[in-house]
Amino acid sequence: MFYLTTAIDYTNSAPHIGHAYEKVLADVIARYRRLRGDEVFFLTGVDQHGQKVQQAAEKEGISPAKFVERTTYGFSKLWDKLGVQYDGWAQTTDPRHKACVAAILTELKEQGQLYKKTHSGFYSIRQEQFLQERDRDESGNFGPVWGEVVEIEEENWYFKLSQHTDWLRNFLEHHSEIIIPAFRKSELLNALEKNTGLDLCISRPKERLQWGIEFPFDENYVTYVWFDALINYISFAGYKAAPDSGLPDFEKIWSDRPVHIIGKDILIPAHGIYWLCMLHAMGFTDAQMPRLLVHGFWNGLGGAKMSKSTGNVVDPDELAEKFSVEAVRYYLMRDIVTGRDSDYDMNRLVMLFNTELANELGNLCNRALNMSQRFTGGVLKHGGPLTGDDTALQASLAESTSSYQTAMDDFDISKGLEALNRHIVHCNQYAERTKPWELNKDPENKERLATVLYHLAESVAHASVLLSPVLPDAAAKLAAQLNLPALTHLKLTDLHWGLLPDGHVIEKPQPVFPRILVEPAP
């Protein structure tokens, strides 16, 4: 079982392009793994507890429950619009999740992993955590990343994180596959050194925060939002669930290393330290530890950080309305290398769509399908003997498909699309060399014309399958125009030269990738 999750979205505000990128990335990976032949369970959802949610609700004069109901709807509606299809939906207000959190807290307490103490220190309201001296900047101040910082003294429950950091260090050093991309592991190991000897405060007094999961053995406290939220990866996978809960079989879901897709800002300390140590304390083995696929940020034009204050936040809903869902999905997957940052640029969105889809793939479809309709009545024939151009095209397809699969296996979607585009370019160059429009002028070239058109149409068939994880609707349209709906059900192992049978009749072609026209600025 390939179990894939994203970080659940914090419902204190509306979704932005970073949220959309993560969800589309996960959707593409899930679709690809199914294309690869894997059984997949894709979980995403929303994190609905915490102080920031409570404060946002109070500011609007409504209950936290009403507030998160509204914001949750905004997230789920956007994922539907962007074609994100998930198998499981996590909401941390779900009673099944609360029961799982309570069971874990009880077990950890019984095992001596939790204790209570009074602590005095500085607390970040934005990040909802106590700060350490290491969190100060060079001037001795807590930087703007922490938001409002207050000094408080209170009694709380703590998790003995320090008992697991030596294990974590050794585990990370001997399992290079856990952090993707690999360069993030050194950052995590460096951060781990700074966390040595520190335990994690996992409660908040109800006098300060009511909106959270109550401690099962101390009604005066609710669970720290990060301890609560991280558990969604196992609670909604059926961990400690009742047989009639409607949740999956946990043993099946967690049978191989899951992949958690997260942003680089929550690798340290939440996922890379807290979560792995929590799992270790719960009794998960080294072989059961998840992989963390860490993606970069979308910045504003010129690399400026997106923020509401600067007004450069990109709304993915508006983007899809303006340019189409296909254009947004393709841009998000094509213009960022997984793990790295990228700068949002509307001009590049338009350029990539128009160049690689409207021009290259659109041109190939037009040549393959439109000319087949005009010159052979829509009937595809294998034709006669092959030339060097023909065998070179078949070799190009084989090489591109292999490179595509290698890149996609490594979660490098951009590189996978680049490999596919190389073959599309090769096909158009092949058409320029063979000139089917010239061949059609001489009846004696009928057999050669059929060979050329078949090679172009066969390439469109393969392209529709390889493109399907990124643009499933467009791929289905191509399959329909090829009059071969079975293409939408193929696996990678089914791909071979000759998907289109001899004598196959195609449908009348329609433009699948109309060019994006942008009016020049006045």
C-alpha cells in the first residue's frame, strides 16, 4: 500500500497558492502511483484547533466551531475545483480523531512518557509555542517570524522528547531515504543538536485556550495543537479505531513507509523532530517511520515572500478562473523543482501553457488527428516499411517514457514533464521532416503517409497516458478523440508500441489546449 498524506491545512485563514501547490502535488503523485500499478490511499484535511483559530473566531464574534466550518468549506471547495481527489479527509474536530489522541495521551502517561511541571518563559502567540534563547536573533530579540511574544508562567504537561533524540539522530544518520530531498537532512540534524535535552510542552491551560482536545486525565487542559494535528496521519488511517469506525485497516495502510508531503517551514521541529519522536514513543519501529517529502515555497515576483501585508498573495481560485484549472495544475507542477523554492510569475504560467501544451502538444494533436481525418478518413494504418526517422521516433518515445518514470518515481514532477515534452518536440520535428501534407499530394505515397500519421497518432496515445496524472481531464479528452477510452485505464506496464490497432478509426479532433490570450497592459 502506498500511503500518501499532506500536511493538514490550518483553518485560521483562507487557502493560498502554497496550499494549492501541495495538494496538487499530492494528487499528481497519487495518480501517478496508481498509473504505476500501486494501491494508493491519499489523505488530506484540515487542522481546526488552536489559539489562532480561537482568536480569529473571537475577532469575528462567532464560535470557533462555526468559524472552522466556514473555512473548512473554503478548502474542500477549492480542492474539488482543482481536481484534487483524495481517499481520506481529516478534520481534527472529528470524534474519532479525538478518541485516538486521548488514547495515545493515556498510554504515554501510563508508560511514564508524560509529566507535569511549572514553566516560566516567553511564548509566541503566532506559533503557539514556548521559545528558547536560541530563538533570539543576533540583537537578542525574538524576530518577526514569532509574531507577538509574551512572558508567562504556567503549569503544563510535557512529553519526554529528550528520551528519544539520541535514537532519532542515529536513525536519521542511517536512513538516507527518510528526508526528501536529501539536503534537508543536514538541516534537521543541525536543529536536532539544538533540541537535545529539551522536552515538549503538549498542553495548554483551559483558562488560556478552550478550543482544543481535552486531556483525558486532566480536565483543566487541552492538547497543544501540534501534538493534536500530527496524530491525524495515524488516526484517520485507522490507528486504535473501533471496528465500526468507518476508517481503513491501519495495518494495511501503514504496511510500507508512508510519504508525508510537508512544507519546509514545518519540517523543523514539528515533523522532523516532534512527530518522529512521538511515533518512536508509541512503539513504531524504524521500518515504520514515514518518509518526509519536503517542498519549497512559492514566493512573489522577484523572490519576495508572499504576505497579506504586502498584498502579493496569489489566490489559486482566482488563478483557475482566469487561466483554467489545466493551466494552473500544469504551471504548479512544471515550474518548480520539488524541494526548491520558486517565484510566482504569471507570464511564465502563460508561456509554459502556450509553448508546451498549446503549441507543442496541441500542434502534434492537430497534425496527427486532423490530418488523419483529412487524408485517410480517420482510419489509422500501420503502413509499410520503417525508415530511420520512424525508428528514431520510437526510440525517442522509449527514452522519454523511461526518463519520465525515473523522475516521477523520485517525486520530480517537473523533470517528468520535461521528459514527456522532449518526445513531443521530437514528434513535431519528425512531422516537419516527413511532411505528411506533401506526401498526401501523390497517391503512390499512400502507404508512407499512413506510416507517418500512425506514428504521430500513436505518440498522442502514449502522451495522453503519461500526462494523465497532471492533467487527467485533458488526457481523457485526448483518449476520447483517439476513440480509445481504454487509455484512461492503462498502467505504465501496459504501454507498448501499437496501442492503436491497425485499422483503428479516430474521432473528429477538437482543440484541447486553446492558447491563453492575455491583453497587453495599457
